[in-house]
Amino acid sequence: MKQILLFLLTVISLNSFTQDDSTFIRKVYDEALERGESYENLRGLCKDIGARITGSAEAEMAVKWGEKLLNSYGFDKVYLQEIKVPHWERGTKEAAWIINEKGETIKLDILALGGSVGTNGLTQGEVIEVKNLEALKLLSENDVKGKIVFISQAFDQKNIQTFKSYGACYPIRGKGTNEAGKLNAKAVVIRSLATPEDDFPHTGTMHYDEDVNKIPGAAISTRNATLLSSWLKQGKVVLKMEMDCKKFEDVTSYNVIAEINGKDDKIITWGGHLDSWDVGEGAHDDGAGIVHSIEALRILKQLGYQPNHKLRCVLFMNEENGNMGGKSYAKIASENKEEHICAIESDRGGFLPTGFDVNGTEEQLKMVQNFKPLLADFELFRFNKGFGGVDIGPLKEYYPNMIQLGMAINSQIYFNYHHSNNDIFENVNKRELELGAAAMATMIYLMDQKLK
Amino acid sequence: MKQILLFLLTVISLNSFTQDDSTFIRKVYDEALERGESYENLRGLCKDIGARITGSAEAEMAVKWGEKLLNSYGFDKVYLQEIKVPHWERGTKEAAWIINEKGETIKLDILALGGSVGTNGLTQGEVIEVKNLEALKLLSENDVKGKIVFISQAFDQKNIQTFKSYGACYPIRGKGTNEAGKLNAKAVVIRSLATPEDDFPHTGTMHYDEDVNKIPGAAISTRNATLLSSWLKQGKVVLKMEMDCKKFEDVTSYNVIAEINGKDDKIITWGGHLDSWDVGEGAHDDGAGIVHSIEALRILKQLGYQPNHKLRCVLFMNEENGNMGGKSYAKIASENKEEHICAIESDRGGFLPTGFDVNGTEEQLKMVQNFKPLLADFELFRFNKGFGGVDIGPLKEYYPNMIQLGMAINSQIYFNYHHSNNDIFENVNKRELELGAAAMATMIYLMDQKLK
């Protein structure tokens, strides 16, 4: 019945867009596909800067890169927003081996989890496998003490959306090391949060409670994880590892912001995150979101669009390990008594865009779903209730009535690359990236037109 | 108003699928994604057979590969359907150079067009560029005689669907050489029918009229084509080329067919094409369609599905240069007085499936569009009037009332690989391939359930 109502509402609201909208959007796509700059901008960010974890020299260079590029487009205003961010470094040593009872030894593909302490020299222990975080919590200190805990939860391949599989495994990376530390394990290795079975380990953020015994945590490749599980079925396995990663004092960094003024001061904001993990080139995560966001503003300016509201593109810093960019941006916006009516985020890679997820009221969702017939020509089909994004999330605390949109993107291949050395420019397709930029510009335009 | 009516019809017909349908389709996807065999089957076809142009030893091996694989699944019937097919071979020599007035020389990335005559030793001529087939037709024999015609039409990047760009350029490949032959040109080179600017030449079929002067035709890479255009703006350019490709007598080959019996003898057929061009591995074109088609039948059998109609999977031979598989299949079906009610084809690569294009009546289109709410859970959104496929096309002549469906697939990257040495197994993603197989099995199931 709900579906029927939805359809009827769609029918009734078909007049919510015009021929002018369609013509303008066609121009947006022409600009993105024929004279687009997103792909070459991404090449610059990946090849001239590279991996750019918060607090690193590369992150500082990325801020300068973003500021310079935005200035080159002649927007009404370009500025830096100062924030405090964490600073963790991988160090130079990172190695691990497994040895079975026959003395067979395999070197593992390993990456320390972001935020982990180091091992303080070579450490070793017998491996105990648990299937997931719940299984780990059922163990006692006797089971675990002095051992290396291996959490082997794999992606559920049955999920159509790979983000669902990622979400289900997220606790083993975020909390696994902390839980094993409570039981005085020596260290934790997890199966990488990744779709395929291959040789790339995938890092990502993890968290320690204040008063817990802080032990090292690392991810091994999915292929290594499958091998380790099979060895453990046959007998005891010892794991040796060394990592010298560590946390430093917080440092100063910046969100990078560009604006085009509107007829009023209400704000439509959008962005991606400028930081990445310290491996690969942060091409899909989130170089793509950064160049989508910049390109969207460039296209609207290039087409001579005169917005109703203030359009603000934000290159957020520190999404990966602290979200200080997003949190600080929201707080400052509120302190400055800005009126934010809409926020849009691109942080799901540079693959084919399929639509937008809407974090808002039923009415806001319907408004977006009314665009379906208009956007079907551009192969945008998916308009569901969902998550906007990590960077723009904190704005909801201060502006509970705003609409937030997360660009929905073909998720099938994202977790082949995410947080790994495989996330490089060569794995981004030019046209798919350009279609993402056009979809962002389109949704910004529609929000600017439809929101009062 | 038409759209409103369509929506209302959708509302009215919401009861055209049931909870059982949804449950069954979920099982189809689980089987494809968790225990799927399509990816390993594609590996076999690409790596154990490889490129398999009609008439080649590899095509013969592909027939045996298909027959053996289908037999291994224990379907009700597996058989070969004998057909006559053309036989053209590239030969061993294929090279070309361009030389400008300063004597600068560049070796070109070149592939003879499929069906072309050879050059009979080294040939050379001054290059004359035309933008497209219409421009060529406006020239006289005086303009062209003894020269090498370069047709430089590029993909229109503004099209959202890359198939539209391909269709627009298709005449330069299919007819350009024939038209230049009429004007006694020495040879033709065309800009490859491809999306990106890179170094891969893309072959494909071409046609000579019976009584025309048959001259050689070849494709050069898009990067070479852009370079050649820029050289021609500066002065005269000479092109030297040698190719020893030629046509042989027709040979015998086979369509490979597998069936599961239904409650009646009406036939739902589907397939892809087993032949490929003689470069790369025919992974996307159309190894993907072949393993989609086989996997769809395997899944339905594995789930114990008891069909209403006869389900028939066909691995068509010779789609690329003659379509004798499709034409012969349709003729034989008619001669045998078979009743074909539906045909489905997968021949757009192993990328993310997005829906189905429907070649049928308005009523048939509506029937398929009514599945939208059911299939949205599986990220299938696109159900438009469109083309079914080359292999199944000839059936329409004998069965004008049948519904034909072409699986719609993300087209953005297809023409990076199509008909080139870049169309290899490594460029197919496992999950996207599996989702295609599941979508095929799903549509076969729905047609079997809904068609009387």
C-alpha cells in the first residue's frame, strides 16, 4: 500500500521539474564529458601528491594543491579553515610471518591498522582464530593471554551492496584489537575488509579505550587469511610480526573551501575528503570525491549559473581517522550562525554513479524521488533513504532539518581498492569519474532550484 | 500524460509478482554470488581457448569446450547444430608507418578490419583525411585515386550510453573501405571505434559490395588517429602499410545448445556468442555472455526449478562476421515448427548489469516494467524499449510476436576493450560477472512464470 501511495505521489508531482531543468542538466553533462577537468585533476592529486594521511607532509601539500586549484577557477571566495587533527605514522618496519608445526614459513602481506601501537621489536605468539567480534568477546583471558588473535570474518558475498558486507565486518577492524587487549592478547591480525581474494592488505581506522592495554593490530590480505585458517585446521601456528607505527601530537591542518555567492545566504554545501590512508594514492578514496566536488563547482561557474543560495564546496581533512574536518566544520558553521539547508557528499569512489541516498524526512525523500523521470535520461535510477556521508554527518546535529545526500555509486569493485596499495589512479575510469562529477553538479543545481 | 498513464498502469499491476518470486530470485543471486561458476568458466574460455574467430582452430576448440561444459551439468539435452560459416584469417604480417614532410616516421598500432583483403606486399600512398562516411561520399575519384583514405570520426563523448557513440561511428568501419574502393583509393585506415584515447587498435567487421574494387581496410589506435590528424594539419603525410589477411572458403561449424524440458514445448531461448575476434581473449565480447548464459541454466537446475516452458541456452557461432549462427538457428527453428515465445541475449560485456532492453509490443514492455519494484532490490533499474541482440534478432522474422530482451549493462568501459588485444580475462570483475548471470537467470525465470 505504501508503494502504491508513493507511485501516486510521483504521478501527482511530475510537474516538479521543467524543460529548462532538463536543458540545463544536459549542458552540465556535456561540459563534464567533453571538456571535463576531473580526470586530469585526479591525476595531479594522485601522482604529484600521492597518499596523504592526516598530519603528513603529503596532507599539507594536498591542502596547498586544493587551494591553488580552486583559486585558478576564479570562484567568489577560496579560503582555509584551520582545524586540529591527529597524527599517526606507519613507520618503516612492517613484516609478519606464520610458521606451522612442520616448520613451513610464509611471509604475510600485512598493514598496521591506522592508530595502532607498534610491536616494540619482533613479537610472536601462537595464533588463536575467532570468527568475529562476538566470538572474541565470549573468550576469557585464559584462552587468549599471550597469544595473537586472528579474526577471520569475511565479506558476505551474498549482499548486493558491498557496503553492507563492509559494515558487517567493520567491528572487527574498529574494535577487535581493543577487545583482545582487554584479555591481554599479544596482538591482533584481522582478515582485510575486502571483496576479492587477493594479496592486498587493507588498512583502516581502529580505536583503543582510554584505560585498556594497548596491543598492536594489523590487517592481512584475504588470501593470507584463508591460508592461515586452513593451517589452523591442521595444527598450531605461530605468528611473528614487527611494526614500528606510532601516534604523535595533534597538528594543525585545514579544510579547503570555495564558494559562489547566491541571491541569499542560505548554504548548500558539498564535498569529499582530502586526506587518504597512507598507502596507494587515495584515488577512489577519496580523490574521486575531491575532484567530483571541485568539478561540480567549476561546471556551474563555467555555465554561468546564478545560484539562489550560496554554493560551498568543501575539501574536508581527516575523514579517515578522526573526522576532525567534518566535526570542526559543523561546529564553526553553527558558531557563525550560518544557515545550512543541504549537504551532499561523494565518498564511495569514482565508479559509475547510480543515484543518491537521502538522509532526510519522508517529504525530502519524495522531493528527490520526483526527479526520477528527469534523471533516468542520465542513467541515475537509485533514490533511497540512506546515509549522506561521514564528513557532512556532524552538520545534522546543528541543522536537524537539513537534507543530506550521499552520491550512490556502483559498489561492486570499491572494496578491491579501498585503503590498500591498489587504490591508484590507473584503476579509475575517466568517463565514470566524469559522470560522477556531472551527477554531483546536477543534484546541487536541483537542490538550489527546489529548496526555498 | 503518457507517463502518467504508465505510472498508473504500474500501480494497477503491482500484484503481477508474488512473495514467492522474490524468494526464488534471492536464491538465484545467492547461488550466483556465493557458489557461482561463471568466473572460473570464463577463465577457462579465455585462457585455455583464447581468441576464437569463426573458422579458426580456436573456434573449433571453443565448440568442444562448450559442449563438454554443458554436458558436465547434466541438463536434459546437449547438442550441436551444424552451420556453414565464413573463414577469414589475419595472417602474420600487419604493420604501418606514417612519414611527414620532415621525414619524421612513426610506427602505427594497426589491425586489419575483419574481412579485409591484404595489401599484396608493402603499399603506400599520400593520406587524405575525411571526417566521416558522408564526407567521403562527397569526394570524387580525382580527390582520392591512389591515396590512402583516413576516416577520423571519433566517439561523441557527450552520449551517456557509449553504444550510441559506437552506432554513430559504425558506418566508417562497415562501409568506409567499400566506398573508398569505389573511388579507387589505395587503402583505408579508420580511427578505432573506441571510447578512450589510447594505444589499442580495435578491429571489427567490414563489407565489400560484390562488384567493387576491393582495397585493404584497417583500424589504427585512437592516439595514432589524433596524431595523424595533427600531422595532416601541418603538411603532407605518406602512409606505408602491409597486411596479408585473406578470406578462405566457408567451413562447417556449430551452435552449441543445452535444454531443460518444461511442462509444454513452447521455448524460451537465450544466449551469447561463442566466437570472438582474433585478438585479446574475447573476455567481455562475448565470453561474458557465454558464461552468463551457461550459468543461468546451471543455477535454475541447481535450484531444482521445474519450468513451465522448454528452457534453451544457445552458444551462437559467428556473431562477429556474418551472424550465420543466429540466422541458421532461426531458420531451423522455423523449419522444425518450434514455438518460440521469448529470447534473451547477453552481448554487452561482463560489467554491472543495470536492467533489460525490451524489443516487443507496448504490452510486453509494460509486463517487464512491472518487475521494477521486485528487481530494484537487486539493483536492476533500467527497463526501456530497445534492442534484444544480434544473435536472437533473426528469430523476430519468423516469430514476430515473441518478446526479445537484451541485458542492459554499464556501457562506460566496454569500448575500452571491445575487439582489441585489451579484451582479456583480467579486465572482467568477478562480482559484476556473477551479477550478470544472476540477472539472466532471474529474467528467464520471470518470463517462464509470466508468459503463457
